[in-house]
Amino acid sequence: MMRVTAGETTAAEGARPTATSADRAPYLSSIVALALGVVLAVGVSALFGLLGWGGEVASQTAGAASGAAPLIIDGVRQRRVQPANNLRALSRGLFYRPKLWIASALGFAVLLVDTAAGFLVYNLTEGLIRIAHGDSSRTVAVYVVMGAALTIPAVTLGTYFLAVAAGHRLGVHRQRRWVLLGMGIYAVVRGAIVVAADSGGGLGLSWWAIVAGAVVTLPLLILMALLGARRARRTQSSYYVKVYFSRLDPADQEAALALLDEAVQARRG
């Protein structure tokens, strides 16, 4: 029986990855960025609503864009300080830490798509009624119809593709939980922005209509996010290979392609 000495045990323990302050720092940075984003989103939306700049839909869009800014800055900063590790490190998700930032970015990305689509459709509705010399009092009714025909499909498709992108970067481990966390962040911030901007008074929609719309659309968006995460799990390996291949030098890429071609020819032969 082989014995392990104290020195070997110490060396083995030292080789194991431990949670240091450097490892926890990105998560702390993501928490700060998320908190700042929520405060900015609600604050800017409330400010636009109080000043009456561009209407309630515009205030919600401005709030969503302002809230996403800290997450974008934090993500760019973290990508610059992360080393380019090997394929094994990539498969463990070391290129895209922390996962809290990715979940937060997913939530704010869906929020941006939602509010921007609503903003564009609302302005399109006003423009069409103005061109057709229609009754401006029916703007809300036409906006609801066009929202069901244009906004909901655009947001659901956008949520699906955003969930696929987020799922690839989250990795396989607890992927769906992080995606659901991102959708939870979206729902909370979205509700806070609606309350801060007083969307019901600005668009002429009653609160029951807003709640009914949320009850209908939120489960649909969560379902699309889960489908996107499922798609990401099925294509995770190919995504790893694609990312790692793009990090190689051109000469190494040609050598890798030559090896793959030889392997394919040998299998066919």
C-alpha cells in the first residue's frame, strides 16, 4: 500500500483550486454592476416620466438602456483581464466568469429588446394614424393590435436567441437556473420601470390590462428562454470548438484543418 507523506498532501492541496479573493472579485463586481443598473433603469425612467420627455414608452426605453450601461462596462472590463486559457479551461467556463454577470446581461438584454420594440411599434402606430388622418383617440387600440402582431413575436424570438447566446457562455452546469435568474431580473426590473414611469396613465391603459399583458407574455418569454437554453446545451461542444478555433493563430488553424481532413479521409478509406 502506497502512503502519502505530509509534504505530498500539502502539495496536492496546494494544486487544488481554491476560492480566493481574486476569484470572488468578479462576482462582487457583477453584483455592484447589477445594483447600479437597476437603480439607473428605474431612476432614469422615473425622471423621464416626471419631465414628460418623449412619453412613457420612451422613458421606459431610456431607463432600460441606462440600466444596461453598467453591465456593458463591467463585462468589457472583465473580458480584458481574463486570460486566454486552453480548451479544457474553456469547457469549464473560465473564459466567461462570473455567471451572475451573464444572467444579469441576459435579463437587461431582454428588457432592452422588449422596450425598444414597444417604442418602435408605438411610434409606428402614431405615424400610420397621422398619415391616414385617422382618429388619434384610437392610438392605444391600434397599438395593442400591432403589439400583438409585431412586438410579441419580435421579443419572443429575441429572447430565444439571447438565451442561446447566454447558455453557451454559462456552460452546461446549472445552465437553466442561471437563465431563469436572468428572466427573473428582467421581470423585476420591468415591473419597477412600469411603476416608476406610470405607464398606465401615459398610454391610457388600465392597470388590469398591464397586469393581464404581463401574465400572458412573461410565461411565454420564460418558455422561449428555456428552449434557448436547451438548444445551447445541445450545441455546447460545437460552440466550444468554434470559440477555441477562433483563438488560434492562422497557421495553427490551417494545421488543425489539415489534421481534420486527414482524419476524415482515413475514416472514409
